Amino acid sequence: MGELSVSRRGLLGGLTATAALGALSACDADPVMEVPKPTPGPLDPGDWDSVRRQFLLDTAKAQFAAFVFASPPAGVRAAIARHREGLDQDTVGYLHAQEENARQRLHLAAGKYLGGSGDHVYFTDSTTMGLGLLYGGIALRPGDEVLTTEHDFYSTHESLRLRAARDGVTVRKVRLFADPATASADQIVQTLAKSLTPATRVVAVTWVHSSTGLRMPIRAIADALATHNRDLAPDRRALLCVDGVHGFGAVDASAVDLGCDFLVSGCHKWLFGPRGTGLVWGRPEAWARFRPAIPTFEQAGFANWLGFDPALPAPSASPGGYHNFEHLWAVEQAFDFHAALTRSRVAQRTTELSTRLKEGLAGIDGVTVITPRSAELSAGLVCCELKSMSPAAAVSALAAKDIITSTTPYNPSYLRFGTSIVTNEAEVDRALAAVREIS
């Protein structure tokens, strides 16, 4: 047998695109038809149909995997197009005319959404980049320990493994629960708190697990960690670092509300921002313990390098260099879009739809719901297991019925739905009917 090559795409179970192509392969020979683009009309934040019309997503399909690599709404697309056209017509002139003001507006919008000052937010290309920069940059000494969990994603585990391989930092994983469906907030917090040691300097966790849909009680964990840190010197306290990507834009809580020290997220998932964008938010005291690995292009760095200012720049997680500015600057409009909808209404809508879906799945023979039924321990992700077929086969079977889902990139893997602002009650009911048919 030849060498087996497994790509990330393969491990993800062919998230919808592959399944859909397989299901619809008979149409491959047909000529491509030009589909007229829908006219979104003005946004009415109080009308979820109006919200849905802001997206170019195919409405013939129930889009339960839209969070994977989001399609942005009309206002974001218009901003991307405007910046792209400006850069294409006058690269240097437009860049110099827009860069500083666009950056300031972006930080201001991010600060309003995340809580606190926009000066505490730095922008990256993805959650994975943010996690790599963060866990590679936190100042640690020999003998210091990073505590994480068995439930975290590859990007957290691998970032920590690379850090440990580089300088010998100890990384320890703890199992917080045996069954996510029956886990409790108290159990999770107590297990994590009991796992802390005097050497623990970083606690690395995930807000909403992409493996099962369980939402961690981050605020309660932060409170328990504050008790642990109470008598420790500032540089010896354990920092709470959160991969927030599947809660960010779906849960009604700011970074300040969560009480964490660092929050890392992509902006191209539940925020429905431009693809290839992400951020790292941190408290000022936490940033003081960060050592950047990539030079920043912010003015303070250049001022010191050129000899204009003897002061070294503050630690920054924003990688320098030229980026896809048309996408980065348009993150401002993604924050504006969510501000118009309000975080509380988005979270309520997400929860109502996920609850409807979980209750419906729980009533289908041969289906086991993996995600906690409690709204306090879940968000928009709903994971389940079908007795009759594998998750990848279920994704393909559902795609043939125009129900777009995904699989969880873990072992074991589950069938995964994502209820969001681009899904509705009728689509949830369609999905449930389809699951009944295939199971």
C-alpha cells in the first residue's frame, strides 16, 4: 500500500462542499448558469428575514455550516469592494490616505463590541494565528506550567506543544467531564480548579467546544482562578486564555464580561466578518506578560527604530507587514452589523433555534444528542450521532436534501449543525425531517 496522505480537508469530513459535490455529481456536465444576485434591500435589524437577505447564501439550502468560513453580509461586502477598488486604482495613495483612520475606526468598533478600550485589541488572520502568537509569546520561566484540557482543539494543543518543544514549558491536559450531555458547570469549574498547581501560569481553554457544542462556564472559571491567584505576585498568577471563536458573535457576553485575561477569535465565523481576519484581546496587565514574535508595523515601533522616540513600543500581537487590507478594514462593518442587531438579540435567536433543533433531534429514534440541552452550557453548535450511519455519510445524505451540515474534526467525530442568524425555524424543521428520513 502506498503512503497515506491525509489533508485537513479530509479530516474535516469534507465539510459540506465535498459532500454536496458528491451528492450532486450528476449535474457536473451541465453548463454553469448565471444566477442573478438577490437584492438585499435596506437592513431592518428587527426582521430576521431582512437580516437573512443581507447574505448571498443560497436560500434553497438550509445553511447549518455557514459558521465554518462565513459568507459576509451586504455591508461588509460593500466595504471590501470599496477598499479593494481604491487599492487597485491607487495602491500607495489609497493605502496612505486610509490606513491610519481605518485602523482607528476598527479598533474603536472592536472595543465597543468586546468591552474596554480598543487599544487592547490586536488583529490577526485567524484564530489559529492568534493562538500561536499568544501561546508562543507569553513570558514563562523554566518550571512553569500550562494547564489545558483534553477537550480543546488542535490549534490550542499544537501551539502549546510547539512552545513546550522550544523551551521545555510543561503542558498538562485535564479531562473535565466524561459525557458532555450530562456535564454541569459546577463539575467543570471544580475539576479545573482542583487541577491548578503552584506552578500553573496559564490556563488554556475553549469557550464553545467545536467537538461537542459544550459551552464552558468561562465567567465561573475566571472567578475560581481569581481565588487561586489572590495571594500570588502579579507575574506568577495564572492567566486565563480563551479560544473564543465559536462563542464570539453567538453568545451575549463581552470579553470583559467573561473575566478572562486573553480572548482569541477569528472574525470569519459567527461574526460573519471578512474571511482571513481574526483578533486577540487582552487586559493591560496580561499584555505586560506578552513578548511578541513578529514585529509590528504600528507607529511606536517605527518611531523607536528610527530614533525618534527612545521608548520601546508596547507589546503588540498585530503582525507587521502588508495584509489584505480590504478585508481587515471591513471588519469594522461586521462589528457595525452586529451592533445594529444587538448582541443580546443575536444570542437569543441563536439559542432559540439551537434549542428547537436539540429537542427535535432528541425525539428521533437512533439519534443521540451530544451537546448539552441546557442553554447555559451550549450556544449555536449542535452535535449528534446517528446509529444508522457515520457522520461523513450523514453529511452527504443531508446535502442531497439541501441540508448543509459538517462533521467535527475530532476522534470521535459527530454530525454537527450550526444555528445562526442565517437559519430560521422552517429550516430547523426541514433538517429534523431529513434526519428522520435518513436515520
